[in-house]
Amino acid sequence: PAAPLFAAVDIGASSGRVIVGNIGSGEVSLEVVHRFPNGVMEHPAPEHGSLHWDLDGLFDQVLVGLAAAAEYAATVVGQIASIGIDTWAVDYGLIDADGAMAGPPFSYRDGRGAKQVVSVHERISPEQLYQTTGLQHLPFNTIYQLAAEQAAGQDLTARHALLIPDLIAFKLTGVRRAESTNASTTGLFDAVAGEWATEFLAALGLPAELFPPLVEPGDTIGTLRPEIAAHTGLPATTTVVAVGSHDTASAVAAVPAAGKNFAYISSGTWSLVGVELAIPVLSEASRLANFTNERGVDGTIRYLRNVGGLWLLSESMRSWDEAAASAGTVAPSLTELLVAAAAEPPGGPRIDVDSQEFIAPGGMPGRVRAAVHAKGGALDTRPAAVVRCILESLAAAYAATVREAAELSGQAVEVIHIVGGGSQNELLCQLTANATGLPVEAGPVEATALGNVLIQARAAGAAPATRGELRAVVAASHQCVRYLPIS
Ligand code: ADP
Ligand code: LRH
């Protein structure tokens, strides 16, 4: 029979890819068969101004990628056995009984959630919320976005809220499920029981059936709808298998750590900085430090903080690109910027990368400078200086977060693993080693897709059982780059 292959659909806030994973003799190899850009889009008139994801466009790209996966499988005499889907967290689409979607999903960068924080907290106190969900307070958590739907008069009865990966799985299979790692980012999920926090749905007047039944990573969601199989050329038997559908859950599952005493930084649009635990930390100190207890694969706890990320850099670059285009010039590339930033003197001004003032798009270099000025500092307009400020500030935030994660959880940390797109940023990795005083192991870049593939492979009996063994498969397949602290 043809060798089983596993297709990972991994869509981040800045780009998506469809990757085919092949497991063989203790190693895993990946073939990227399709890449596509992603980004927030502003709603066209008459609703001009609100921020959304182009879900229809993304789904078209998923289909292109799956067709490419089928074609690739044929060339290596393999067969796609299953598909796993992961994306960023918290956002969702509303689906009616017929499966129709009420407009493109909102992006968490839209300000509508922040406007509902006070009214939600009047009904459920922040202490109660944390006791049950263990979730970091972020103004865009699903719970606040749903309150915004109510405030806008949106009819939520007879509808399902499907988080983005669940929505894509629904479009592929017709089956409505909620995968638990991503459900844990809603603010409506009980971190200890591993179930929906139905008392909070009731307290907010949300329908009890708003979310579909939960599934765990490794569970089968359904089989491809016949028209999707025909369209993509995938076998009619291809299943969609739940993985850590929260991209960060898949990334953490594939951190190539050898022992237990490690911290991870999943570095992309955001930086997810923390440790893996067996049970949640729901203390008042943890709430005040704004740490989250998100669910990981195998019921683990991803004890982490969502720290600002490379959005600050990519959004700055977008501004410089726009300015250069209107001046008829060309802005420096990412590589050029990082080389120039590395030559800047250390110890310059820093910003609070977690500040809410950086969530919305637009004019990022100006906002970074304004934040420096607000603290009495000065930052000149040269892109290299701005990039150095962003990276120094990120590294300082990583160091503080790793220290606090260890203190609040009691988990010892001897090494930091950086995975995701940001693991290629040598300056950021070195600054992180310097700021933490710990060795940094960088890579793999595609940890999220690896975690996605490995959980599917394990469900099919093609990968080992324990998380440690899965991590060993990643370590055997990937050479990390090591950065030692330089004082
Ligand atoms: P997300 O999943 O949130 O879309 P990724 O994990 O794909 O994010 O990471 C994207 C980020 O990785 C970019 O914003 C960029 O800063 C960084 N990056 C990508 N390629 C490189 C590179 N060659 N060198 C340094 N940094 C890179
Ligand atoms: C990273 C991520 C992160 C969430 C944010 C909304 O892609 O999923 O874990 O906090 O997006």
C-alpha cells in the first residue's frame, strides 16, 4: 500500500502554508507544497473601518494547497491519510443552521472587544473569570468579541460560533466540532474540567449551544465532503483529524527539548513565552501577572504569557514600504534591517511591547517613537534604530516573562527554545540569550506544522505515544542553532 502522509494546514496571522509530513524511522520530513500571504483586511464600505479576515480567500488557498498535497503525494508514491488544521486563536465565524456564515470573521485587531470589557466584568468579575478559565486578560478574547456581537444586536440564537480552524474543518467535512486547545482561548472554557464553562455562557445570556461539542487532538472530526475530495484530487477516504488547532499548542508540542526544564518562545506575529505544566496555576499572583493557562495536547497546560511580537517589526516595515513606494524608492529588506540593527549600540531606549497601543495596524514607527518619548526618552527616525529598539524591548520582555513563569509555576528553566519565524532572527535570539543569561536553542521555523503532522501521525499509529518521544523525533530531524549569553 502507498505510504501514509499527513497534510498540515497551518495559517498564521501573517502567512499560511500547506505542508506534507512524512514519518520514517524516528524522523519526520516536511515538504511545503503551498504558501500564501495572510493579513487583516478592512471591511469595504458601507461598514468601512472594521477589521476582518478574508476567510473565503483563505479557504480557496487551503483548497489550492490540498490539491498540491495530493499531487505531491502521487509523485512520492504516497497517499494523504489525513489533514490537520491549525490557525491563530480567539477569532471565529458565526454559522447558521444551513451552514451559511454571517459575513467575514472579525479580526482580534478590531477594537470591538475592548469596548465590552467593562460590561462583561460587571457580570463576571475578573477574579471569577480567572478562577475558572485561567486565561490571560486580553481585550480581544472571544468572550469580549461575543459581547460585542450582542451589543451590535447580532442574533446568536440557532447559530454556532466556530473558531477559525473549526470553521475550516467544517467547510471541509460538514462536521461542527470545537477543538479543545483553541477552545481554551475563548474565556468560556473551564481549564480544570476541560469543558465549556456553561455558567459563563448563561451569565452573559449567550445560547448554551453556541459552541459545538468539544474534541481532543487526535480525534477524527470527519471525512472530506465528496465534492472537496473530487475538487482537490484527494482520496474520498481522507479524514480531517483534530490536532492542537491553536497554532501555539501545535508549536509547543514540537519544541525539540530533551528534558523537562525548558521554557519556549513561539515567535511570530506574537511571542508566546512560557513553560509546559501538568496542572493550571490559578493563583491571584498568577492572575495579576497576567499569565494564561491554555490547554496543550494531551491535556497539558501551556502556562505562558502572550507578549508583543514581530508584528511590531512587520507593521513598521509595512509603513516604510508604503513611504518608499510613494517616494519612488525601495525600503530596506528584512535582512538589511537586521544587519543594520545589529550594528546599533546596545542599551538604547525600550518600549512596553505589551501595550494595547500597538494592537491596531498603521503608523507603527511613529507609535514606537511616541511610546519612547512618553517615557522621557528619544528615538531617532532611522529604521535601524527603531528595529533595534523593538528587538531589545522584546528580549527584555522575554527575560522578565521566563523569570516570572518559573517563579509562579515552580518549573525550573535551564534552556530556552525559540521556534517559529522569529527563530531565524539571529539578533533577537542573541539578545534573548543575553537578557535571560540562559542558552537559547533556535528552531525549527516550522514547529507548528511539525506539531500538527506529529499529532495526526500518532493518531494513525505512525508516531510514538509520549510527548517526550514526539519531541525526540523533532530533535532528530532538525538541527537547532545555539546562542550562548554574552554579557
Ligand atoms: P505567524 O505564524 O504569526 O504568521 P511566523 O511564525 O510565520 O508568524 O513568523 C513570521 C515572522 O518571522 C516575520 O514577521 C519575521 O519577522 C520573521 N521572519 C521570517 N523570515 C525571517 C528571516 N529570514 N529572518 C529573520 N526573521 C524572519
Ligand atoms: C499566535 C496566536 C496566539 C494568540 C494570538 C491571538 O498565532 O494564536 O497564541 O494569543 O495568536
